[in-house]
Amino acid sequence: MTFLAVFIALVLAVAGLAWWQERNLRLAAARRHRGELEEWDRRGTAEIAEQAQRSAALFDRMVEGVIVTNAAGRIRMANRAAEAFFGFDAPSVGRTLLEATRRHEIAAVAARLERETEVLGHELLLEGAGSARFLQVNALALRDAGGGRDGSLFVFHDVTRLRQLEAMRQEFVANVSHELRTPLSLIKSAAETMLDCGQDDSAMRVRFLEIIDRHANRLTRLIDDLLLLSTLDSGRLRLELEPVVLRAAVQEVIEDFEGRARARHVTIANTVPGQLIVRADPDRLRQVLANLVDNAIKYGRDDGHVVLDAAVWSDGRVEVSVHDDGPGLSADAQPRIFERFYRVDKARSREQGGTGLGLAIVKHVVQAHGGEVRVESRPGDGTTFFFTLPAEASIATSPAPRPAVL
């Protein structure tokens, strides 16, 4: 019995020790598992917080304005773009759309969501102290898991630039149509007159053929200018840049316009320093100078003076000026003078055969060279056009005084 008792006690002790070790192992595994769960939970919480921060930052930096409302129609959240569009004067959260935006049209879109799932492409015009702004509004009714109403989502796209481009395109098409209609009407009228009663009258036939030739040339100039502007706009114009002696290029243009200047008793002076050399496409440079000299003769006064001058700047640019002593430009005309088809005196410009595209071409060609163009004028005190071109490195060594309006 004693041996059996000892044996049983020994077995029980071994079993108890094994149970104790197993228990300790299970507790250690449980602690390790709990630690792992806590670490995973901590990491998950941190990742969720980080993702929420990223989402909030992205939401706040969206170009589109976004407003989210709750089921009661009050703003739950709005990003920075929406605040900028509508100029919220107080925190928007908790306010109604009408209170925050002060726009009945948006409240009307929200009302439509009571009976519609979504509203797409609604356009809104914001008129303020500055220029008008066009917003395209897309709205969506939000639903909870049970299908009940859980608020609304509004997205506002700024389409102002698109509307401006559409207006410019429409104006351009209208201007081109008008410019083409006048010479075509005159050509058609002259041809019909010749067919009706001018076949036997040689003097009449010559006169009407001259009309047809003159306006056919006008149409050709207009089409050439339109094609050039199209090339400039598309960036497909290839400039053959090379060193150009500026004074010599100016003198060539002056000689081309001597006859026209003589007809109006206009004196053209070339005061460009002989040492100035620019890096430019010679043909395009002559085109710029020809347009500016032509305008100076056309719109300057009879018995007037046109002066071409230039100066080099220390930043590696040469500024060229073309000055006339004509009637000048009004303050309203100066910001628009480089627009296509813009004319200060429409009747006089068309009478002299202008296409209304010359200064637009000047601006685009100069910009293609990396330069800038501007105008200075006062009514009754003449007009000066300035444009810049890159100078050859050898002459861009010292600053020169800015040429004053002569």
C-alpha cells in the first residue's frame, strides 16, 4: 500500500506539474495574442486616423466645391473651394444651404432631390463685385442602409473659363463672318454689274475688275493672317533664330513703306543704335515691325512723324519702340488693342484694308520669341508700341535707360 500510495502521489504530482506548465503556456500565449490584438488595434486606429486625415486634406484641397448635408438639410461638411465660391461669412456646419450660400437656386436644387435621385448639369451664375462666375452643380440624394434619406451631396464645378472660351469662339466666328462678307459682297456686286451691263464698256470693265482684284487681295490677306494665328495658337510655328542686326532690319522695313509714308507726308526716323543685335527669326521680326510701322502710318496724322528706337537691358533683352504722333488711344482701348478684330476706328480701318489681326499677330510672334509687348498712349499725345526680344550675349552687358515715349 505504501508503494502504491507513493506511486499515485508521484503520478499526481507529475500530472499537476504538467497541467501547471500547460496552463502557463496557455496564459503566455493568451497574453501574447492579446498583445498582438492590441498592437493590431493600435495600428488599425492609427491607420484609420491617418487615412481620415488624408481624406480630409484631399477633400479640403479639391478644386471642385463640395457640400454635404444631413437628413434635416443642414450642412454636415463643406470644403475650402465651396467656402471660396460662396464667401461663407461664418462657419457653415449646422446651417441650411440658403443661410450659408444665400442662393435660392441651390435651395431649389436641394428641393428637387426630395423627388429626384440626382440633379446633373444645373448651371449657376454668380454675379459679384468682380467678374461673373459660372458654376455647374451636380447633386445626389444620399440614402442610409435602410433606404431612408440621409442627406445630400452637392458638387460645384467652376466652368467660368469654359464659358469665356465659348463666348470668345462665338465672337471670333461672328467677326470672321463679318470680315469675309464685306469683300465677298463687293466682289459679287462688281461681277454681277459686269455681267449685266459692263461687257461692252471697257472703262467700266477695268474699274470693276480693279474692285474685284482689290477685295480678292483683302480676302487673301485675311485668310493668310487667320492661318498664321492658327499656327501660332497651336504652337506649331517654327522659328529660325539667328543673330539679326536690328538697325538694318528696321531700315529694310522703313524702305518698304517709303511710298505709303510719302503719300501721307509722314517722316519715318530710324534711331536704333547700330551695335544692337537680337536673336530672332528675321522674317517674323520684319513682320512685327511691318505691322507696327503700317499702323503708325495709317493711324498717325498727316505730315506726322514715326520714330523707331531700341535699347538693351542688363537682363539680356532688347526693347524696341515704335512711336507716332497721332491722336493716341483712349484708356478703354489700350487693354483691348491686341485682341483679334478689335479696331479703335472700325470704318477707317476697313476703308484702308486692315484685317484687324495685325496687332494680335504682333503679340503672338513676340511671345513666341519669349518677349513681351505693350502700348503706351495718351489721347492727343501719340502712341508708342514696345516689344522685347532676346539680345545676343555679347551686347547684354550693361543696363540702358528705358526709352521714353517720344
